[in-house]
Amino acid sequence: MQIEIKNGRVIDPKNGVDRSISLFVVDGKVAGLGEAPTGFVAEKTIDAAGCVVCPGLIDLGARLNSIEAELAAAVAGGVTSVVVPPDADPPLDEPELADRLVHRGTEIGKARILPLGALTLGLKGERLAELVGLKKAGCVAFSQANAPMVDTEALLRAMEYATTFGFAVWLQPQDYWLSRNGIAHEGEVASRLGLAGIPVAAETIAIATIVQLVRDTGCRVHLTRLSSAPGVALVKAARDEGLPVSCDVGVHHLLLTENDIGFFNPHARFCPPLRAQNDRLALSTAAASGLAAICSDHTPVAADDKLLPFGEAKAGATGLEVLLPLTLKWAESLKLSLPEALARITSAPADVLGLSSGQLAVDAAADICIFDPEATWQLTPEALKSRGKNSPWTGYMMIGKVKTTLVGGRVVYQA
Amino acid sequence: MHNPQLNKDGELTHLLSIEGLPQRILTQILDTAESFMEVSARDVKKVPLLRGKSVFNLFFENSTRTRTTFEIAAKRLSADVINLDINKSSASKGETLLDTIDNLVAMHANLFVVRHASSGAPYLIAEHLQRIGRDDVHVVNAGDGRHAHPTQGLLDMYTIRHYKKDFTQLRVAIVGDILHSRVARSDIHALTTLGVPEVRAIGPETLLPKHLDKLGVHVFHDMNEGLKDVDVIIMLRLQNERMNGALLPSAGEYFRHYGLTPQKLALARPDAIVMHPGPMNRGVEIHSAVADGSQAVILPQVTFGIAVRMAVMSIVAGN
């Protein structure tokens, strides 16, 4: 199949491309920018007038509770690859489960699935899962999702074992003991509303422990969903030291704070919790400077699990279809350019994964997102393809609308 | 942000928290309560303000005292009162909080008095009633988690006004487990709204919430220092389970440092009053000589509580 995407503004942050040119796709790959490759005859032409043509988004964290609906939501949001944490039911701790998930994803044929294997059996934090087998079945790295390790020794051994095979370990830095009873950031709002607090130290203690073990083992570690300014500072120091540590931040944490809990709004309950304004600003700076990639942390929650008092409601928000508009909103508030903004959700996550995707160089897989950066749409339950209608933005206008998404040169979404 | 307690005319339609209520409404409630004090002294202790209305006492958490005072208050307003102890009924069958509410609304409930272990539960109910278009059904928070216990806060204000007349010259100390106390939070908001210039919180660091200063409170760890020259002392109940974790070593050590003894009381102003929301733990937070002494106004608080709850219910649900 030969496709010409014409009249669009092609932005490829990785390769510094930002030009109004045609993009040519041949046999599932990018075959040319601006100039058609020899012998090109367009079998299909996509008119991208008024639109941005960029690499498909890579989401470093999306839970796929109902896989068909969520993969459809992904491509509707311009996301062409999703990293899936292992905290499904059952946890992704056996090669057969990973194999089945990858296979199911291929069968559905929308966004690519990049599973994270469970680091330990049942995510219990005790006995290692078969990491090599999981890797062969398609797992890109290993994680405990939000589940704790039983003790520091178990964490050390897991990191040593992963390092043996060169596997990366993804960890949510949250001290179990300091966070187990908490439901909100230990700050002014939690004190006022009488919500049990999770102190910032829950994050910094975990990061300090992990960083020390990285120093000792050389393990490649990715820290997921940072939430605090001191947490960002610790990761920056580890990076400056040259340690193989990276991090990401959920897009909601770039825009919301503890104050958005308002009168106990369960849609403002997140894990880790939304913290104070200075924390939000530090996360924002980390993302803008390239220290942190941005992800959706897509967590579909059934309506009944949100219609509960704040402390009983499940944490998380729908994210796949708002990752792009919310990232654009964040970038707009910082006056970042479009290429800078798009880098955070395309090439930066690809770097975390060590993949060559997230770019539009010749011969790269034609995973492409075409979106109108000016188009607005209202976030309503009906507007979302995801089964997860849970969002603190319900009723708000979103700016930036995906028109067409291609995965491997196939059109998988058309608005 | 829309305050769900007030209707579009700025009148009280639910009582969920003291926070965010203007002084005018607090004063209105206290004045109304004062007018009801006389009703409780009559032979026929009834006024017809809620005649024909159904008040549901929805207690998702056990409480005999608060529920009883709400029941008496509703009956003195001539309402029909239905007590539901949810611990023993629907919740254990898996019915959600809002399903329970929908069912009771279908039974023509007019007012819900809600006690719940989760902070914010009464807000969820009030927002749900608004969503289903039932602005004729009202909610009074009878204590939610650690968040608020607004009628207790109001009866405390009634008590202070009764004995001290004027809020604007007072020093008030709240002593004990402020972290877990919904009473303390409601008292703090009420005191600052009514113009008390100095509100003090006294307790060990483990029982004080962070950022109390942002609520306009001065924090003291030393009770001898904190009680100096105060006009009002509000003692808080210390739950026994606080001794199980690492919050406190023992009831004995707590009493030595934060128990109100006659010696410590002598540091306050000679006409200081001693309050307690009850039930008291004698020998843990308060010495019997103080609890039964001439400065204690703990039993009058209970009497005032009925008038205050009558006032709140008649204001939110009356015609």
C-alpha cells in the first residue's frame, strides 16, 4: 500500500523536522518526506490540510480493562503504542499470559501493545516471575505496578536478576508503610478535609532507596508517575550522576493539584496523589526540560467505583483520549512550541523504552497521528471510546482533535 | 467553587460543614437555637415546624448520643423520625450508599441526618440529590470521618456565646487528638468565622494535622504554655485505638502531658470554661475533679445541643 499524506505540517521532534510537506508511506514504513520515493504511485491520499502530522503517540502507562474498547480509544487519541502495566486480573506474571495479550492486540489490530511483565509472581513482591520467559513472550520491561516489594532485599535481588539479562525494571516510587493508609497528599487540603495523608517522604524515601540500589547493581530503572518536587530533584541528581534512571509523569499531575479535590471530588483521586502547587510546577519543569516523559496513566474506572466518598472511590482517570489535548494545554501554558510538546509523548517515551519508534525518519514504521491542533471538542462520556468515562475534565472543552491514526501504514482510526 | 450547602439565594439548604458558611448564617442558627431553648422547658415540648416531614437518621457508624439528640430535636419539631442503623442492614447486603438514598427518597424522606466513617460522604449525598433534581430533600452532616461535625461545632459556639457573650475578645484552646477529630475541624472554622482572635491547638505532633497554621490556628506542644490565659478550653476525646500504633506510648503518659488536671486548669483565666464533646475518658484526657468541677459546662453543652439541632433542622427543612 502506498499512501501520500499531503498538505499537513509534518512535525518529527526526534529529527528536528517541522515543515509543510507531503509524507509518503510505502509498505507500512515511512518512505519519504517532501519528495516521493522513486516509483511512488499513491494508492491512497490523505488530505491533512490544517493538521499536524506527527509520530504516533507512545503512552508509557495505560490499563486496558476491556481491551477492544481501550485499544480503540488509544488510536482515537492518536496513541499507536501502549505500555500496559502488569496489574491486570490476573497479573501478567506468566509467559502464556503475555503471549495471549500480545496476540490479542495483534488480532484487534489497533494500537501496538507493549506489555510490562510482573516482576514477581502475583505482584506479591516476593518470588520472581520468569523474567526471561516473559521477555520472550513480548514484555518490554518488568514492573510491580503500584504493588510493593515485601522488603528491600527482595527489591535488590530482583534488580540484580534483571541486570543479569539487561532487562529494565519500572518502579512506582511509593513507600508502602507511609502510603498504605493515605488517600490524599499530606498537605493543607487533606488537613482541612480530614483525609488521611500520604507524605512526600513516601516518594523520596522510595526514590532514595531505588537510586542507591541502581548505584550498586547498575540496573536500568524507570521511575513511573512522579508526584513531588523533592522526588524530581532526586531523579535529576541521579541522572546528573550518570545513573541509568529515567522517569515519567502522568499528564493530570501537570495540570491539577490537591486543590482540585474541591469538595471531595472523587475524580481528583489519583495514585500517587495530586500534590501541592510547587510540586506541580516542579513536575512541569521536569517534563519541559526533558527529564520526564509524559504519559496518560489511563485508568478506566466503572462509574459505580467513583460514585463513592473520596476515600472509598478508586483512584485514576481515563487518559488515552486526553493525552494529546492535555499535553497541548500544558505546553500552551508554558509557551512551549508544538515540536517540544510532541517530543514528550513521542520520542521521549521511545527513548525510555529504548525503541527506534516515535519518529518519522525514512524506514521507520509508519505509526502516524494526524490531528487538528485548533479543533475543539467537549469531553463527555459519549465522546469517549474508552469504557472509562472517569475524568476530572468532564464537561470541559479540549483543544486538539485527532483526525486520522495509522499503525504500520494502516489507517486504524478515522474521525 | 459552588458551595453545595447554599441554594441560589444564599440560604442554607444542607449543613455539611462549617467551612464556607458566612458569619450571618452561623449567627442565624445560634439565634434560632436560643429561641428553641424555651421549648425544651415547656410541659409540651413541641413546635409544629416540621410537622408531616420525615427525618431519616442514617447512621453508617455507631453513635448513641448524637443520634439520640437528633431524634429528640426532630421530635420536638413534630417530625416523624426513622432511625436506620446501616451497619446492620443494607451496607452489609452490598447496597451502595446512593442506592440507599434513592430508596429512602422514594419513601418521601425530607431530611437525612448522616453519620459516616468516610470524610465527604454527606457531600456525595447532597450532590446526588442535586443531580436527581431533589432540592426539596436536605442533608445534615452528623459527623463524617475526620472531616466535620458541624452541629457539634455549632453547639460548642452556642455554649461559648452563652457563657462569654462576645467572641471577639476570646482565647480558645482545643486540646488533644486534633488529627482524627471532626469536632476540632468544625470548631476551628466556627471560631475563626465568628471572629475569635486567638485559636490554639494543643497536642503532641502525632495528633496534630499538618499545616494547621493555614487554618488560622496557633500550635502548642506544651499544655502549660498553651493554656495560659485562655477563656475557653475544648477537650477532645482520645480514642483507645490511638494507643495501638506509634501515635502515643500509653494513656498514662498522655494524661501526664495532655490531661486536664486542676493544676493545669489554674493556668487559664479564672473564669475559663471547660468543654468536652463527650463521651469523656476520665483519667485519660480529663481529671474527674475538672470534669465535675464548677468550670465544666459539659452537661449544658448536651442541653444546648438539642436546641442547636432543632435550629439547624428547622432552617434547612422547615417551610
